[in-house]
Amino acid sequence: MCKDCGCSLTQDSMKDTLRQNPQLQDPKTLSSIHRILARNDSEAVHNRRHFEAGAMSAYNLMSSPGSGKTSLLEYLGQFTPLSFQVIEGDLETSRDADRLLARGIKAVQIQTGSACHLDAFMVHGALHHLDGNRVDITFVENVGNLVCPASYDIGCHRNIVLVSVPEGDDKIAKYPVMFRRADLVLISKCDLLPYFDFSLDEALTSLHAINPKVKVIQISIKDGRGMAELADWLAQDHGQRFADQPHSRQRQGER
């Protein structure tokens, strides 16, 4: 579907994609796709300005379904003084946003229908439902998918990618575009390492071959491992971005 709709057509991939998909040799199709991508990138710039006007850091949270993105957000407040809100993306239902709201975390759901990723316009629309919230961080929990979300700039400052132990250590090598664009990779559900055939050495070797400078943190919300390190990474990244502005606002539930 992605090659037909054009959501994977970035400057880096255009040449190879056209070679593999003759349908996209049509000049009118290419012109339309370029206009869509250009409009999205322009809206992404607008979104970043929106975040920065409010002294908010924005993180695009991506992974395959079931890797633990929502669970991570549910428990993150126990480890960081930074306040945050969440834009949730799923094809259908508001279950993830409902889970966060039940814990006192400000969240808004985007239902994409058949779309396999969020785009900058969807995120912009969601921001209007969160206007007025004075928080340090906005997390955008993208649609569960290790392919398409990596190709669309939605206006976030950093990309965070999760890969969970039950998925297997081969996912990094099989989906390199996602991990190549990651600023931080979280290996999640590490409490399950004794029970799954997941090699941390293999995973790290694959990851550093694709993205040598990426930061990697091993986490588990069950036993708390890595959560303090993640909180420190967020605090440092946010603090560097807004060093001259107040931050570390009270987190949700303490107001």
C-alpha cells in the first residue's frame, strides 16, 4: 500500500522505489506525491514552532504494535518530574488515550481509519485540542508500524523507537529505515529476556551497524530497569533545548 500511496517516497528512497514500482513512473502521480510531501513538511515546520512557542519538547514514539508504547507512558510519570501530554494514533478506537486519561495524563486520540501512519496535519489538528496545557513534553504515539511512520516528518524534535524482547532481535536489521532515523532506541520488556530467544548482542550489533551514534536504553516497566536512565535522557534533552526557559513544570495529577 505504501508504494502506491507514496508515503515511503522520501528523497533517499525515491530512486530505488521508482525502479521497483513502475506505476510511479507516471509524471502526474509523481507531481501529486511531491506536492503532498512538500505540504506535509511545511506543516511539520509549523508544528515545531508551535511546540517551541510553548517551550515544549516533542517526541515521536514509534514501534510495532504491542511493544509497550502506551504502557511506558502510563508509568513514566513515576520516574520523571517533567510534565507531559500525549497525542495517540491508532486506526480505530480510543482505548490507548482512555488508558492514559484514566491515570490523569492529558491525551487526545487520532483515529486514522486506514492510514498506516500519522502525518503533520493530523498532529496539528490534535494540538488544537491540547492548547492551553502548560507541559514540558508532548509525546506523539504513532500508529503501530515499523515502516511508514519513519518516512513522515510530523514536527517532533526527536524520534524514539521501541523494539520489544518478544518481537525478536532480527527486527532492527529487517526494518532499517525506522532505526536509522532513531535518536533513541528503547529495548522494552527486558524482564522477559530469560524466557525469549533474544540476543542483546545481536540486536546492538545490528543497530550500531545502521545507526552508530544512537542512544540505547534497556527498559522494563515491570521491574523498573532503565526507567531512571530514560528520565535522565529526557531531562537532559529537554533542558538543552530550552536552557534559557523555565521547565520541569508540575506533572499531571499534582496540580
